[in-house]
Amino acid sequence: SICYLNGRMLPLDQAHISPLDRGFLFADSVYEVIPVYAGKPFLLEAHLQRLHSSLDAIRMSNPHSYADWEDILTRLCSLNGGGDLALYLQITRGSPVQRRHEFPADGNQPTIFAMVSELPSPTNHGLKAITLEDTRWARCDIKSTALLANVLLRQSATDNGADEAILHRNGLVTEGAASSLFIVKDRHLSTPQLNHDVLPGVTRNAILALAEQYGLPHSCREIHIDELSNADEVWLTSSTKEVAPVIEIDGHPICEGRPGPIHESMRLWLDKLKEES
Ligand code: PDD
């Protein structure tokens, strides 16, 4: 495939980055994953806004305007044949000549990288999850590539034959290792409120907007870990998963082990939004 690196479009296997890159040495970098449908990045503005917030939070300036980002990313998609894709975008604090924890001196250039990969088809058959203590840092609202805790948590899920880890901190559910979480109880949709413990998911936000638009009662609130087993439905959402139903948590069936009716409605509403945009 063709990728973008520091202003150039080139084959992915010819793209090289220095071992002194701060993304490599310190995970001093932020990223985005953007779904592309029929060659068009979905909810691009929301992703670019979150990228801007992540850069702000790690005290980096945005190297491009929204218009320039849009141009680079849509060009990259068409160079790769368009269609349905997952766009990956990462910005690091560059490759200064020495390994030093503090920021490099002014004039240091960031490393800007983007690539595409296959977009997995949405899993409507249902996911299995396990619950785990959230061992991540205190700024999970930043979409940082420092994902070691997420990697270990997801691997524990995989080791236990599950698709995702549902995380909790002080008895409250935060999110999945790489997804946002929703529960449905008595036709009411709930998701944890935004704070430093969760990523402001772009899909999460779209789901909340669709609930509002179609009159599905919804709230952002504290969700106790005990509420999961009593929920009528549990969903995990992300740019690559879309809205995926959870049918088993810690070995116990959710919604009798089947995707639920509210999930079915939400999936149709989301498909409609994808078609319209
Ligand atoms: N992950 N929470 C975490 C910790 C995530 O890593 C992700 C997405 C989400 C969902 O956010 P969004 O709806 O904006 O994709 C929530 C991406 C897909 C990844 O790391 O591959």
C-alpha cells in the first residue's frame, strides 16, 4: 500500500523512521483511526478536532490546517484505490539527535505518518468480553500511542478466549481496551460520562447524537460494574468496530447470548448516517 510520511506519498515498505524518533523511544505521540466508506473518511471533522485536542494536551502545535489534513488524507485514500478502509494517522514529537526526556529545542520537526489498512467488516454476531481492573494512566482522554496497558489488557482478554476487555476503576466502568461502552436497561441507553478516565470516542458521540435524533432515552453517567450483568444489552463501539453487541461477559450470557433489539435499531440508524455522509 501507499503511505504518507513527512510530506511524501510512498510505498509503505519504503517508509523509514529514525530509531531516535520520540514516538519509538517515549511513545511521545498521538494518533487517530478513521473509518473510510466508499473512499470518504467518515466523521472526519470530529476526528481532526480530537487530533487537535490530543496535540494540545501534549503541548504540540497542529502541523496542518483542517483543509490540508483533508487533502492529504483523501489523496492517500484514492492512491490506495478508495473503497472501505481504516485510515491510521500518527504524529510524534520528531527525531532529535539525542535521547532526552524534555522536549527538543525549537525547530525540531514532528514526524507525520499516515497509512491505510483493511476495514474489518462489522461484527453483528456478538462479542465476548471479560472485566478487568483499569491499569492505564490518569489521562486516558488523550489519544496517545502509549498503549502498553491497553495491549496487555487486550491480550488478557484474548488469552481468556474473549474479544475485548471491559475496564473498571474504583468499581465504575470506564471503557473497553480499544472501544467505548454502552449499556441498555429498560430501553434507556447509558454510557460513562467524559472525564480523564475515558477517550472521547467519535463513534460514542455519533451514537449519542443518533439516540437524541431518534428519541431513544439516553444519559452519560457513572456506571457501576455490577450493572453490566443486569443490563438488557451491552455494546462496544469504535471507528473499526462500529457498534458491536456484547453477548457474554465473564462467561455469563448478556441478552440471552444474542444481539438485542435496541442494538439492531442503532445499527440501522448508524448505517443510514454512513449512507447520507
Ligand atoms: N481505538 N477507547 C479507546 C481506549 C480506544 O482505543 C478507542 C478506539 C475508542 C473508540 O474511539 P472511536 O470511536 O473514536 O474510534 C475508545 C482505535 C480504533 C484503535 O486504537 O485502533
